[in-house]
Amino acid sequence: METSPRAHVDSPDPASLPHVVVVGGGFAGVSAVRALAHQAVRVTLIDRHNFHTFLPLLYQVATAGLEPADVAYPIRTIFGHAKNVRVRHARVSDVERERNVVVLEDGTEISYDHLVVATGAVAAYFDIPGAKNYSMPLYTLANARRLRNRLLRSLEDAEVAAETVPKELNFVVVGGGPTGVETAGALSELIEIVIRRDGMKLDPVNVRIRLVDVASRLLTAFPDRASSYAREELESMGVDVELGRSVVEVEPHAIRFSDGERLEAGAVVWAGGVTAVGTIADQLEETSGPNGRALVNGDLRLRDSDNVWCVGDAAAIPQRGDPSKFYPQLAPVAIQSGLHCSKQILRLLEGEATEPFHYRDKGIMATIGRHAAVAKIPHVGVIRGTVGWMAWLGLHLWYLVGFRNRLRVFINWTWRYFDWPSGPRLIVADAETAK
Ligand SMILES: Cc1cc2nc3c(=O)[nH]c(=O)nc-3n(C[C@H](O)[C@H](O)[C@H](O)COP(=O)(O)OP(=O)(O)OC[C@H]3O[C@@H](n4cnc5c(N)ncnc54)[C@H](O)[C@@H]3O)c2cc1C
């Protein structure tokens, strides 16, 4: 990660340095703090978790391919060597902009000279009755562990039923974007493996994965042929792809569609999209941007502020050349906007004017099981098949925080490719994940 070659912190009185508070230790927050580490500022990074989560691999944890520790990394370890960075494990409940203060859940107030809001997004349920309570989102590590337990437990229950009155077990994945496609593919492999490797007696014909979306094709951000390829690959793995279907209600163990069908389901996985409504970003301005995202100027400051910045999924960042459109909520946008924002703070502190954000498009990717993937890469086009999968693997390893994590994930993936270790298939339920 690039860092600015500016003055290093060697002040006799660090308390006199400008204080930059960064809320959120995801891709955007970590990138912002990396650019401020060892610079002439005091930095406080606040996150409700004491770890950074690599969200693109959560579906691997949920489908028992990787362990939770493979996709998360302690925030303190990332910044342990930076003398000017403090890490605070706490949830921010409020921002009082007129007083330049953030308020933590326990009432503690922390004042700032510059505030960077990088709080990401949450699952969007579109007010569909029961969706929030009974479906299973995939946005945090706890979500992934809980989903994994539910999937494995449903298979255990179906195994018992298979001895007496076998019945169909449905897993429904709602949302045909990259998360839904990746989860459905990996789930199909998990089922195959527990039946074959772990000797389950239930008939695979009775276990169905249904990937549903209201759109007429999968992966709408990709070209048509990539969507068709993803569909063919998933269907060849036994996934039922049901497009043009709208979910109207989720019940404790069932889902209902607009055409009247009610389907009993072992789990309803919610991959229907994200929103910033209800998050800190949504509270920052009188009128928030699309989906509760904070509207920012080209330099990433709030439209009506000199010292509050918003980056990553939490921000509605106007596209250069067409400010009526906003950059998508993707990891590369988060990483680049976090870095840019910190560079602008340093420029301001040195009396220079800010510069507008310019996103360098890195492309988008989705895997379909262990052998195939689709990638749309600028100036290259669409890559698919095993080559796409290798590109996906390399890129994800590259972006994982921490050398130890990269090595461990690489080893775990290789091992899994040939052997399917049983460790991730343990049902270890605590109060939160047992639900
Ligand atoms: C399942 C899944 C798969 C994805 N796959 C891809 C992919 O393959 N490629 C891609 O480019 N993008 C992918 N994305 C999108 C990508 O992960 C996001 O764009 C990126 O994580 C946004 O980074 P961020 O830092 O803005 O937010 P996040 O990474 O969500 O980080 C936000 C941080 O803020 C913290 N936080 C939130 N509220 C508070 C609070 N009130 N107080 C304290 N801390 C708080 C959270 O704990 C979290 O650590 C995926 C997203 C998901 C959910």
C-alpha cells in the first residue's frame, strides 16, 4: 500500500498534532489510516470489531471452505508499529458535527480536527416482511458463522429424517449478484462433499439449492454472455436458477413468492443488496444520498463540511465526468477512496488545495464453485473458466491483509482443493450463532 512521503512524526508533544478520527476498520478505513501512519497527525481508528474482515471471502466461511480466522485480521496487529495510531474497539453511536465530536455507545466523547466516516453498509431487506428476522445475511463474520451452523444443522436434521420419512431440503439464496452466485456454487460443493466424504445417507436428489432473483439474468453488472455462462455452470452443479421471481415474505422456515408459492426452506440466504440507511453515514446530512449514503464532493468531503469526510460503501462518490452517477460499492473503490481522503487531509494541513478523486477501475469478478469464475477487466474484457478462477484467486490473495493470512488461505485452499479437510464443517454454536 502506498504511503505519502511527507514529514514523519517526531514531535515532542504529539498531543499538539491535528487529530484525525477514522470510524470503521474495513477496506476504506484501513486504507485511510495506512496513509496517515507515521505522518504528522494523531490518528484514532474506531471499529465495533477488533478485527478487519475481508468481506469478499465470507461466503467461503459460510460454506465451510475457510475458517473465520482466515478472512479476518486484528486491527491492532495492522497498525501496531505506527506510533501515531491508536485503535479503539467501540461502536460509534453519534456524530455531533457542530462540536466536532464523535460519541461512543458508552457515552464517551472523542473530539476531532478531521473525521473520516468509513462505516460501510448493511444488508438491504427492501421492507420485505420477515426478511430481516428470518433470512440469513452475509455481511459480518458472525453472519457467516451463523449461516454455516444453520446449513450444517439442516443437513444433520435431513439425515435423521432420511431414515424415516425422507423429505426435500431446500436452501434458498436470494439475489443473483456475485455474493448470491458465489454462495450458491460453494453450497452445492459443500453438500456434495458432506454426502460423499462424510458418508451422509441422505439422497442428494432431495437437497435442492434455489438461486432466485427478480431480474431476468444473473450478474447484471457483467455482460450478457458472462451471465449466461454463470447460469450454465451453476445448473451443471445442480443449482436451480429461478429468475424473474419476487420474494414477498420470509417466515421462520419458509419463503413465499409473489406467484403464491410457499416453499419450506432449511435456510434462506439473503444476498439481495446493501444499504447505508440506518448507519452513521445516513445521519451525517439533512438529506442523504442514494440508499442512505453520505453525499460527498469530488474531494470526498461532505458537501457542507470542511473537515468531515466519507469514503467506501458509506459514501455516494460522484463519478468523474458524470457527477449524476456514483461509483459502485466495491472493495477497490473503498481502498482508493480511503487513500485519497487521507492524502487530501495531509494536503490541507500543509496549506494546499484538495484534489478530486479519480477511480481506477480494477474490474469485477465472481467465482462459480472451485473451477470456474467470470471476470470483467477493463481493456481486457470478459475472462471466464479456470483462467478466470486463477485470476480471482490471485487477486483475492493479493488484497488479503497480512502475509500470514495470505499464506494460510493459500495453504487452506490448496488443501481443500485436494482433500476437503473436515475442520470447517464442525458445528460450534455459541449463543449468537446457535439461533
Ligand atoms: C459478502 C460480500 C462479498 C463481497 N464481494 C466483493 C468482491 O468480490 N469484490 C469487491 O470489489 N467487493 C466485494 N464486496 C463489497 C466490498 O466488500 C465493499 O465494497 C467494501 O467492504 C467496502 O469497504 P468499507 O471499508 O467501505 O466498508 P466495510 O468493509 O463494510 O467496513 C466497515 C467497517 O466499519 C465498522 N463499523 C460500522 N459501523 C460502525 C460503528 N457505528 N462504529 C464503529 N465501527 C463501525 C464495521 O465493523 C466495519 O469494520 C463484497 C461485500 C460483501 C458483503
